[in-house]
Amino acid sequence: MPEKIASKPETNGHRTPEKVEDTARKYMQEAENITDDALRMYKELMVTTTNYYYGTFGRAVRQSMELSAQATKATEDILSVYRRFYTGGTGMWQAYWQDVTNLVVRPK
């Protein structure tokens, strides 16, 4: 019986240095795992956010270009209608003026 007691290290209720090292190693490993997980999540968040903003920016640019093209076409259509209206109106006034000058006899 005294041999068993002699083989046990005296700790006086405190942890042995090996257990302290194991616990510290375990906590450090857990901290590294948490740090690695946080870094991985941060990278994924950055990629997702970047993709989202570039996608949104690309869609906004495309929509802006489409709206610009539609506005340009509408402006060209309006100018075409105005040209036809102006040309037709001018031709009508010229014909009217010609008829009036043919009806009015100029004094000699």
C-alpha cells in the first residue's frame, strides 16, 4: 500500500504541469479553430458582398444604357414627326400663298 501512495505525484489539490499544458494546448487549438472559422466566414462574406455589388452595378449600368437608348429613339421619333409636320406645313403655306397670289391681280 505505501508503494501506491509513493508512485502518485504530490499535487496538493493542484493540477500537474502536464495537465496545465494539455489544457492550454486545447484552448489554443480551440482559439485557432474559431479564428480560422471567423476568417473563412469573413472571406465568404466579402466574396458574396463583392459579387452582389458588382452584379447590382452591372444591372444598373445595363438598365441605364437601355433607358438611354430608348430616350434617344424617342427623341429621334419626335424630331422626325416634327420635321414632317414642319415640312408639310411649310408646303401647305407655300401652296396657299401661291393660290392667293394667283387670285390677286396686281396693278400694272
